[in-house]
Amino acid sequence: MSEINQELKKLIEENALAFATVDESGNPHCIAVGFAKIVSKNQVLITDNYMAETRRNIQKNPSVALTVWNKEWKKECVGYELRGTAEYFKEGKWIDYVKKIPENKGEPCKGAILIIVSKIKKLA
């Protein structure tokens, strides 16, 4: 699979994700993201509310990975890894977009992270 289909879109938008970056020394950094928005067949948008280390890593190395799995994984485990490149925005249409997302109400919305997905791998 190289495009985000409706099944994967639903999985991403309704579950938490693991979001991994790499620092300039090659050390991994992984955080949990509670909300992501699919904005095209190969683009995921994430809001930076409290991601100082993640932001620094993206500025040095834009290679990232996301992992998502369903909430009911004990009954039927379905998961995916998405790899791609990230770009960080402090202004423009993407920051305007994330500020309008209802889940971001009351959050600082310091930036928007647009991930261009280049590889999707089913995990389970």
C-alpha cells in the first residue's frame, strides 16, 4: 500500500499514534500523538502543541515514522507503520488549518507538521 485509504485514514484519525524522529547524532526520539488529520492520500498533518525536541529533530533531519494500531488490538490487532518526510510550519495555510481543528481548542498550536508519506507497511 502506498496511499492512505479510507480504512487507514479512519485508523489514524481515531487512535493515538507513535511519532518517531531522529536527532542529529542518530538517536531516536518517539512520542505519542493523540490526534492527526489526513489531508491527502499521502499527507498527515499533526499539530505541535508541546513538541520542542521533535521540532528540533525535524529541522535537522526530516525523516520520520508513524505507527498506529487499533484500540481493540487484543481482539483483532491491526497496525501500520508510515514512513516519510516532515516539514514544520510556523505560519501559512497549515498552521491556519490546525488552529481550526476542534481538538486544538485551548491549545497553543505552536506549529504544524506536514508529513509526506512515502512508504506504508502493514504490521498486523
